[in-house]
Amino acid sequence: MQLKVKKQYKLALIIKTLTDYQYQRVPLVLNPGDYSVRGSILDVFPINQSLPIRVEFFDDEIEDIRSFEANTQRSISKIQETNIIPVDDISKIKNHVIPHEILFDLKEGDYVVHIHQGIGIYQGLIRMKISEYEGEYAVIEYLQNDKIFVPIEQLPRIYKYTGGAAPQVSSLRDAKWQQTKEKVKKAVKNVAKDLFFLYKERKLKTGYQYFEDTELDLELERTFPFTETLDQSKAIAQVKQDMESIKNMDRLICGDVGFGKTEVALRAAFKAVVNHKQVAILTPTTLLCKQHYYVFIKRLKEFGVNVDYLNRFKTLKEQRATLAALVEGKIDIIISTHRLLQKDVKFANLGLLIVDEEQRFGVMDKEKIKQLRINVDVLTLSATPLPRTLYLSIAGIRDISVINTPPRLRLPIITEVHPFDLELIRDKIEQEILRGGQVFILHNRVHDIIHLKNQINHFLPNVGIQVAHGQMKSRELEKIMVDFYDNKFQVLISTTIIENGIDIPNVHTILVNNADHFGLAQLHQLRGRVGRDDKQSYCFLLYQAASIMKGNVQERFDALIEYTTLGSGYDIALRDLELRGIGNILGVEQSGYMETIGFDLYMHLLNEAIAREKGEKPKQRRGFTLSSKGAAFVSEEYIPDMNVRLDLYKRIASLETAAHVESLKMECADRFGTLPENLEVMLDIIKNEAQEE
């Protein structure tokens, strides 16, 4: 189907064609195969294009076609024509999750926290007339069926409840909520003092100030065989800016597996080497260490960079030779496992430490890492950072770059949950082998892993199956992994040694046995072993039927199935925090305080306390009224989806300047079409009030 500017089309016919092409109608277009209609605007993400497009009609004529960024929903550039091809069966997208940046994501029945009234249950939006004007109100229910109706301008007072177990709903008929809030305010003062100390300590530390990029840095960029995504480019720029500053870098790069974190690290490492500094890269497994080594060697061999590795695959004699070369400054980049943390490892001039998947290191290892970090720049890579890491980043103690943009043509991994069944395992293996792919089976019990191999071999006698686990001899293990990479056999049954970073592009199916024994973030990591190219990949979570309902297993599975959208690692980490509570991040007492009011409100109060510690006056939101000055709602015809409307309302309530108002007007016109009168009036009221201040 070809669409051209200034040509006549029937929108209804285009919609029918998209349906015939197996495109799915959704509230917001995020993935290839999505389309959305809002009045005279059609958004569609053609599966043959790297960006979604926005088609704007005037009557039956296409007035404008624009590409737009899915994560912001904002137009990028105008185009004159576009082609849309049908979705084939393999590329169907089943799940659609709206990114956290563009939606105040509330569902009816969710627990919410009103800063003045306490914890209640969100019951959706309702349109009603109070005094002379009609408006849309968020309804929150409290104990004894009491309700409050929150007008648009007060939506910033509402926070989604994030904590451990289901919270205690507040009563509007007593003062308990106010008492609880005051207790928490006092408690966060101590945390604020500790965090401010860390903040000051970090600000006071000065480190090496790197030069701006040289021609060598630019030459390395030109050798990158892919096109950088927008998020990846931004992360690289932020890292280099950190390195060129006099302050020590402490930055977290958060991005899903295969989204380009390694390239960010490689550019930083090369910049350090050009500035005559050594680089240490710390990895959690020997296999990941070797893989990083191959990647760095391949990318840097033309530049004369000396890259080496250190792990148990090397003999003691080889290790001693590597350590000697390191202390003499003959090695520029050393890639290592925990071996790097031993006392005999010395550097000539260490300038940059890169920690891959920090959450995989134990408490003792982290203490040793702290010693390495003194006066060096630190870059941490993670697909699903620990809640503590996220917390420090959110609090401003560590900087964070989130890579949410997937590589072009990458498809979300279809995730399903099933009881353990050998016939199902056989069927999934056969389906994958038929299309030329390979299969990972994750079985994290060494004592009966051979038994499982024999069971599957009985069903599939002609299929090549091998086993890998950490108790094997290192040479044997390495040979198995290399053979699997070279496609010499079809199925690898392995323990969690495959969890971090092992990149075997031809593996498109993973089955995780006893999936109920793993945490949410770990399951997300395991799922990331597949889905590295443009083929549809699958993750099957298998459980023993008797254990499915224990603890919050079902919630973990539901979250993993919900967050199949590419780039959802950050959301998974936040959801993991929600399921587990803050736990040992703040200590038992502070964790209890957080759970009584929810993470978001806790962070709001904590940020206010940190601001006071810094001598700053906490920012007071400017108050204004809409619901008593005009019709305060946006019609369903203009924005049909309730959550998208709710998000717009919250953003309207957060506007602070006339410039912000004009910017939102332009965005609404771009995304939804000509502004209805109600919306124009609301925004003009806010603009006038802002100009009067």
C-alpha cells in the first residue's frame, strides 16, 4: 500500500487494508505492526521501516506524512510518500506496553497514594459537573466506601503505590495518614544526610580530565558496522562528557541485552587508551570475559591497542605473564572475571573501570571493587540494575543513561508460561530446528542435568544435544560453547552460566526449566539470550505445577509477559523493586517506612529532604485552578484512550511557564490533531496565570 501527500484516500479503506495486512489497532503506536487512529490522524509502524509514521488527513486528502519517535510520540521529519507491506505470521506482535516516559500508567483497581489523603484504590476517570462547569475527575476510593474526586489541576498530588505486599487502605475519617507521613518525613532526614554526604564526597573528588575526541576516536566511530540508535548516541555523548570533566565519572548504562551497551563501553575504553590510561573491564563469568575479549580485539586490532584477558581458562604461567605485562603498562585493556580483584593484580596507570552486570557480584567482591574505584572513572553496564543501583541513580548519587531504543528490525521476544512437559519441549525444539535455529534449555541443577538430556534424547534421537555447567573443566566447557557458536549441534542444556551476555545469534528459542525458582530480573536476563536479530524469538517458562502459586511467582511471570516490549529492562528493574520492596537498600526500618507510603512518595519526600540538606528551598508547585474557570476535560473523540488522557491531564497540571504551554500545544497538535476548544481554553488559562507571576 502506497500513501502520498496531496493524494485522495478513504481513511476507512486504509484502516480495512491495515486490518487485512494483520496490523493491530492500539492506543499508542510503539512496535512494528501497530496502528492507531485519532480523528483525522493515522499512526502506523510499517514492518518494513525503522520508524513509525504519522499520516494527517484533511477530508479525504493526505495533508502531511511525518516520521516520529515511538518513545516520545513526537514527529521527527516530513516525508512525501511511504510504502506499507503486510505483516507475515512470524512478525505478529502480541503485547504492547507503553513506555514509562510517556504514560502515567494507572489501571482501575491499582493502589494509589494521595499526598494529603493517603493510600486508596484508583477507580478510573469520571466526567461530571460541579458548580457550572463540566470536568473529568480521577476517582479514589478509601475505607468505608468513601471517595474523593481529584480535578485535573491536582493530579500531581497522586502517586502510583509501589512497594511490597498490598498496602493498608487509609481512612478519610481519622488523622492516621497525617501522623504516618510526619513519621516518614522525620525518618528520611537521616537518609538524606547520608546520601548528601555521598553526594558531597563525589563532588569533591577530582580525577583525570580527558582530552576532547581526537581523529582516532572519530575513526573508531566510522568503523562501527551498525547505525547508532538515538539513545545509544546520547549515552556515548554523556560518557565522553563525563570523562572530559574534572570530576570522576560514576555512570550506569541501563539497556536491554543487544541494545549496544558494549559499544558505549568500547568507545569509552578507547578514549581512555588514546589518553594513555589503562582500562579494566570486570565481568561476572569466564564465558562473558572471553566474548568481550573477542569483540574488543576485533574492533580495536587496526588501532594498535593491546587487549588481553585474565580468567581461569589461562594457565598459572600465562596468568603471571599477563600480570607482569599489566604492571609494566604493556596492556592497554584487561578484561577479567573476579580474578581482577585479587591482591596480585597491579596497574601501571589505571584510568577507567568498566563493570559489566554489577548485580552478579557478591558482597565481598563489591567491597574489593570499591577499592579499585578510588580516583578512577567508573562505567557500569546493566540490563536490569539492582534496585539499590536504580535508587542511587534516581537520587542523583550516580548518573544514569537509559538505552531504550531497539536496533532496527529487532522484534520483541514472545514469552509464554507452561507446566513442565517433555512433549512440549520436543515440539518447541523441532519447530526451531525446522527453521534452522538452535535452542537453549536452562536447567540449573547439575545433579540431574544429564537425566534431562537423556529424556530429551529419547524423544529426539537424531538431534545434537550437549550439556554445559560450571563444574566442568574449563577447556571442555570452552570447547562446547565454541562448538555451539559454530552450530555443530542444535540444543544446549545449561545452568545459569549462560545468563550474562553470551551472544549466540542463531539461538532463537530458550526454555527455562523451574522458572518459578528465579527472580524477575534474572528471568529477564535469561530471556535476553535469544532475540539478537530480526527473526522472531521465543521464551518458554516451565514450572512444576505444584509450585506455581507459591510466593509472588505468578506476579513475576505476569510482569515478564507484560514487559515484552523492547527496551523494557528499566521497567523490569522498577517492577522488581515493586515486588521485592526496597529491602536491604535502606535497611529494615527505612524499608518499612517506604512501604507505608509507597516508593514514589517516599522518593518525593526524600528529594525534598536532600534539597534542604543542600541548602536549597524545595520546589513548590505553582497552584492554579481549571475546574472552576471552564470545561476541564478532553473529549474521548480527541483522545479515546483513558490512560493517554490521564497522562495529558497530569502533564497539563505540571506546566509552569508560558513556553511549556506552547510546547505542549504543538505536541498535542502533532500527535492528536487540531486542539478542541476545551483544551485551548485550559492551556490559555494556565498560560495567562503563568505570565501574571
